[in-house]
Amino acid sequence: MALRFEHAFTVKASPDKVWAYLTDPYRVAPALPGAAITEKTGEGTWNGTITVKVGPVAARYKGTVHFEALDAAARTATIVAKGQDLSGRGGADLKMESRLSEKISGETEVAMISEVNVTGIMAQFGRGLVQDVSNQMFQKFTEAARAELEKLEPAAPAPSIAPAPPDSPSAPASASASGSASAVPAAPFSPPAPVAPPAAAPPIEVVSFGTKLLARAVGRMMGQPSFWIVVAAIVAVVVWLSSR
């Protein structure tokens, strides 16, 4: 089942900052629900996994991601991805073209055109449900990308000024005149306690889009005559078996 998607979003960050983010798979993967980069296998090529769960059905794909074309001057990129379901129930191919454009100073629009071919169990859900899943994933991705790109940089700490030593010209005269008689003994030095590094966030393995999408799919099916023909056939078989 071949599909085409067009999405766009705006982020309050410079084009250079957005470009550096979108061309780094290790930074992009955490923003994609269910995605993870496992290793880099060559120039512009990575291995990874992505898991999608719709209701009780989950599909985990393993494959490769490759930058087919990168133009930093025009800020355009073409990505090709191929994956196979680990359970052998199908696969998915993706080709996505993205373009960055600066709308106003410090604000960038990201436009994406994706061509996806899905086979196997996910294709059986139909075009409408796959479209719903794609929209949900894109919404979650844009939220995560904005949170990463629009967060404020920590302010640099103000330089500390050490007090002048007692024998320096700028020290008060009383400090040098008092000598060691008025000096306060220094407290014994104790090294600071080691600070544990922050715990790494657990990788996102599965994302469930819940019953809302399934309800939409059932609603679409109920609007088709073939759905009611199948229901009537099932009822007829049940009545026939019960009358025997």
C-alpha cells in the first residue's frame, strides 16, 4: 500500500540550529515515538528500529536509514529508510524530502514530503488508519523537536572576584597591621562529595495510539456496504447452526 504524506511545522530557532538537529539521527530518533538508532554502519547510513502499536497489534521494524542527498546551502535533505517486521509479517519503505526556510529572524519552517509503502499486517488496517497513525506520530515528533530546539540556553555564570591578599596595596591597612594575632584559623579542607551523573532516560520502545484510532477505523468500515454484508452473512451462519 503506497501512501504520500505532506507535513509542515514552524519552530522558533535559526535555520542553522534546526539543520544541525534534523541531520543528526541520534538527536532525531528520541523525538520519534518508538524509534531508536542502534549503530552507524557507514557514511550517512545508520541501523535502527521503530515499533508501532495500534490497539493489541504491535509491529517492530528493523532496518537502515540513509541520507540520499544533503544540501546544506539550500537546506534540503532526502532520507531513504527500509525496514522489515521482525516477526516476518511485512515491511515498510520510506523516502522523505525535507526543506528548511526562514520565515522571520529566528523562526524556521520545516516542510516534509514522505512517500511510504507499507506491506503486511499494518497494511491490512487500511489507508485511513495508517494516515491517522502517521498524523499522531508527526504531532508527537514536532512537540519533542520544539521542546529541544526552543529551550533556553543556560546563562553563563558571572566571574567571581577573589579578595585581595593582605599584603597587596589594595588591602586595608588594618588587615596587615593586625598580623597573625587576629587571624582566624582556616577550617580543614574536605573534598566535595562526588555528584552522580543524571540517569539516562529509558528508550521509547512502544507507542500505543489507543482505542480512538480503532474507533475511527470501525466507523469507516460501518459506512461501507461490504461491512454490513459480512455482518449479515455471519448472523445467517449463526442462526443456521443454532437451528440444527
